[in-house]
Amino acid sequence: MSRIVLAFRSFFAILFTGKMPAEIAQELGFSPQKKSQPAAKPAPAVRVAQPSDGALQILGILQRDSRLIDFLMEDITAYSDDQVGAAVRDLQQQCRDSLGRYLRLGPVIDAVEGSPTKLDTNDPAIVKLLGNVPVSGKASSGVLRHKGWKAEKIDLPPLAPGANASVIAPAEVEIE
């Protein structure tokens, strides 16, 4: 499985369910490999996304509203910085509007970046410690370098019955 796919699946799984799926953790080496079984079972079919996989739905919304995936998958090396900058300005605004329509995002730590900050937790899923981190991996304060983001509310539209959630954007074919 490609690293980008794993990154997106991990991000959205953690965002929407609060935990990383076991198969992704295993793929990334965060859990012990399963012992090999006798070759009696055929290889499982490719997992079809479930409607509860809001990650693919969010990607579909960003593709529909701003063509984000088209932009990310395009080779932009032939374009000048001015051309890319102009395209990104519109893309950023469209993506921001789409996210605002379906998600309410808030900072993990609501303080000014660059200011001293007292830590309420050392949970690595909530706070990433940088710099001279004590050997114990715990600290009580530091300088805020990034506020972080968390989903405060998720309001995705329901998927159509029988919809294939793994299709982020359908192919478009013009009939002549």
C-alpha cells in the first residue's frame, strides 16, 4: 500500500474514529506481525470502503468543490511559480469553504504561536514535543510552535443508498 494512501487513511481514521485501524498499524510496523497461517484461505478481496469512512467522503467533497485531487496528482513542474501561486490561491479558498461547510475545526491549544505554554497533557496524539525533550518524554511547559487542529464537529451529508464510497470522484465521459 502506498505511503500517501496510508497517510490519508491514518489521518482520517484518527480524525473520525479516534484510533488507527489495526491493518494500518501493522503495515506501519506499530503492532506485531501476525503469524503466518497455513495456506488454506485465499487472499482477501480489496477492502471496499464503508459509508462510515468519512475520510473518502471528505476527499470526494474536496475534489467536487475544488478539484484538489486533480491538482495534487498533476505534474506542476512545467508551470511557473506565478501560475502555481495563482492556482493555489483559488484552490485554498475553495478547500477552506468546503471544510467549513462540513467540519468545525478548532485549535488543540488555543494560544498565540511563539508564546510560552503550560501543558495539560503529554499524550503524543495531542501534543508533539520538539527540541530538548526530557528522556522521560514528559514536560510541563514549552513554547507553542503550532496550535494543532482538532475536529470539534463533523456534519457530513448521508451517502446515497448503494453508493460505492471508494469512488472519490466518478470518471466523466462526454457522449458526442
